[in-house]
Amino acid sequence: MKRILIFVLCLSMLFCFAACGKNTDSNTQSTESINQNSNNISSGAVFNTENIKRITFYGYYGYGKGSEVPSENLSEIINWLGSFKIDKKVDDTRWGINTHVVEIEYADGTVIKEGLDLVVIDSTSYYIKGDKAPDCFEDIISKSSLN
């Protein structure tokens, strides 16, 4: 019994370390993709919602298999992502940041992958905020998995 408990604790620690490492990678990607569109920065917008071809959501800090947004929900999700703005500066990054990640593919082939909680701009972390998630989001994100 003791060995099983130790195994479970070690496994959960590995997931925590993996999540922490992925969060750092996601933050780096956030900086690059936000810096690609200076109009977004000046307006405070986080996501460029023009010419989107595909959107995929990931749970589990961006790991595993994502869930692509069905065409019937695409415009609703695009409008929701358009509501995300840069909010206050992050003084202390805590666990649980960017648990949900969005991957956006644009018509020109550019792909960005962003967390839905914070972004990093010029080595400074900022929280992001948006409108309440549409009802379809919960259904879409529930189809993502670690496999």
C-alpha cells in the first residue's frame, strides 16, 4: 500500500513539473504571437480574429489531444476570443495559470498557441480577460484529452 501511495505521489509530481514547464513554453509563444501584431498590443486585444481558418482548444496546459471547434460554433468562438484584452500586470504567477490553451490557424498558414489566462509581453506577464465563455466552449474543451 505504501509503495502504491509513493508511486501516485511521484506521478502527480511529474504532471506538476510538466505543467510548469509547458506553462513557460506557452508564455514564450504568447510573447512571439502578440508581438506579431502591433495593432493588437496598442488596442489591448490579445487575439487577432481576422482570417481565422481553424481553432483548436486544449485542456491540461496545452498537452494531449486538442478539440477542434466545429464550423457551426466557429463564429461564436471567434467573437468570444475577440473580447479578450490585456488586463493587469501579474505580480506572482501561481499554479493553474493557462490551464486551457487555444491554437489558432490563420488563412496564411500562421499558427499561434496561447493560454487563456495570461500573456507575456517584453518579459512582463499580464492577466487577460474576456467575456463569459459561450455555452459551446465547455462542450468543446471537454473533448480534449491527455492522450
